[in-house]
Amino acid sequence: MKVILTPRAPFDFLQMLRRPMSRPSSLILIDANSGTYTRAVRLRSRVCPVTVRSVGSVDGPELCLEYPDDLAEDERDELLQRMTQMFSLERNLQDFYETVSVSKEWAGLIQRLYGVRPIQDADLFESMVRTIIGQQLNLSFAATLMERLVQLGDERVVWKQQTLPVFPSAKTVAEWTYPRLRELAFSQRKAEYVIDFARHVASGAIDLEKLRDLPDEDVYEVLMPLRGVGRWTVECFLLFGMGRTDILPAADIGIQNAVQRLYHMADRPKEADIRQIASVWAPWRSYATYYLWQSLLRDEN
């Protein structure tokens, strides 16, 4: 089954694929030639494979979604809602551009990344586990641990003659033991943080979907008491899991380096400096954060 979705322009899907392409994962299949993004998404009632492809232009964007023919109506509606969230289809980038353009330093970065918006994680459990795993680790090793976690879950779905791995559910991870993850090179604390979080979710002590209705500060209050979850963890969860638009991880070294480069500063700014500089970016500090991270990625390439 195919359906066409119309994002708000500008929308540069091919450029948006650069970040996941720079961090290869078995969960996501990207064909750079055809500009397609394929993965399995865990809906409430089933795991659903989906392929997303751009069939429009940056200023006249259209996305073609392809998914199994046997989806029930409620499953299809949930999938379409999830895709709308994941690809930020309804965000108005022009408002963001107007907001940050009060600083002349942003002109070049906007031109280079025109139409780019973050691709969010497929579901909230995956987003938090990914963030916990990534804490204080280099990107390569964090990606390796994620792959091992997915392999341990050993859940797959067949789609277009391909077998797609599925990120394990909270119930599955909650049944694991710490030594099982230690065998995969997880530290003791990292193993505890991941499994304990899964147990909170699987038991219903933490209802991730209900967090969507809470303001940012209330989400911090719910999640930060959990072991292994600090402010940076929740900031990344709000940005890449929930799609909140005004999150600023000012303590992030990457953000500090990017701001130093963008504003041609002699020294790397501290957290307080970042917050002061970023005050004029509200209510789009998440997007400013993402563009700054993207600027580092482009510099590396």
C-alpha cells in the first residue's frame, strides 16, 4: 500500500538522510541512489515495516510511504501519525529561520542546510535506550552496543525480500539479566541502567506515551530520578524522541564547539555562555541545536 504525505516546505529529505547515513545501523536501510529510508516500526498491535521515499522537491515536497497491504485502519492511522512525528512534517522551518536570522552568523548555515529537519527516533523506548547507551561513549562504540542489543533481541520482519531487524520491546529487555549484557561488553552500570529502565516501562511504572502530554519540565521531573538518567539524557530524549522544539543541551561539548566555530570565538564557550547566546533562538532552540550538530558533521565530511 502506498500513500503520499505533503510536508511543509522547505523539506530536503535527501539531506536529512545524511545523519543516519553517517551512523550506519542495521535497524535503518538507506539507499542513497533512490533516496529511500526503510525500517521496522513497533506499533501498539504489531511491528510494521515501512519505506519512505521523496517524490517531490525541496520547495514542493512530497513523501511516498509504502507499507503492508494488510494494515487495519487504526494501524494505518497510527503509522501515519508516527511518520508525521518522525520526519517533523508539520514544522514550519521558515519561522525557525526568521528567529535565528537575527544573528548574521546563521545566514551561511541556513543556506547550506535549507530544508533540513531532524529525523526522530521510531519510538520513545528505543530513543531513551539509545540515549542511555550513548552517554559518555564515542559514537562508534555506542553504535556497536546498540547493534548487539538488537541482535540479542533477535526479532525480525520480512519486507520486500529483505529481513529487517526490530528494536527489542521493553518487555523483552526487562527479562534480561545484567550479566547477559555484560557479556556483550556493556559496563555493569550501563547494563543496569538499560535493563532497569526497561523494567520501569514494562511494569507500567513509567508510561512513555503519557509523557507526550506533559510540559518539558514535568518530563524532567518524571525521568531524572531514574538511575542513569541525567539532564543531558532527558534533553536528547525530548529532542530526538518527542520532537520538542525548544530544547538546548548547552553542556554538550559538540554544541559548544559548533557555537565557537559559527561565531568565530577565540575560546570554546561554557554552558552559561551558550544559554545566553541561545536566548534569542527561542522557541526553536532544538532546531538550532540540530543545525549546530549538523554543521560539525559537514565539517567532518
